[in-house]
Amino acid sequence: MKKYILSNSGQALVTILFISVIGITIATAAAVFILQNMKATSVTEQGVDAYYVAESGIQEALIRKLRDSSYSGTTPGQPLSVGGGSVVISTTSSGLVTAIGTYNGNVRKIQVQTVYNNGVLTISSWKEIK
């Protein structure tokens, strides 16, 4: 009868495969985590850009109201282009100015209450609205 010699050949291959699978799993999880964070940061940054577009619209409206107290905002359907976004401005006779800034699908709104008296434009409140 032949004697069979037990050997450990092949254990190294199994160990290397096991370590490789663990390494690939960790690398894939890290890549997914980084990609999700990049997307979230991009959306947040675009929201901030939309806010600044709306703020630019408010400032434009205030300048126009100073020059012409009867300024009523942008023409419906024709927003102003600001940087890479657009803004729609509306004003009321009571001095309420609203700007809706849009940047890559993100929308932010700012509302300012003004009082125009004897050529002096006073801002009584400035807030972001939902």
C-alpha cells in the first residue's frame, strides 16, 4: 500500500484569494462612500449658488426700485440670467420684494420688506423663505 503524504500545497492560494476578496470589498465600499459624499457636496454647493443667485436678484431689484419707485420686477416668463443660474423678481406696492434664484434645478427664495419714503429706501427685513 502506498503512503499518502499530507502536504499544505494550495493553502497559500486560498489565503491570497481570501485576502484579495477582503481588500476588494473594502476598496469598493470606500469608493461608494466617497462617490456619495461627492454627490451630496455637489448638491449642497448648488443650493448655495442658488441662494447667491436669489440674493443678486434682490440687490438688482433694490437698485431698480431706488431709480424707479414703480419697478414691479421681471417680466413673467423672462427671468434674469445671473452667472450659471436665473432669477425671477417680483415686487408689491407694499414694498415686498421676492427673488427666486434657480441654479441647476436647485431653487432658493429670498424675501425683503422695504419702505420707500421721500426718495429713501429702507430695508426692514431680509430673510430666506421656503
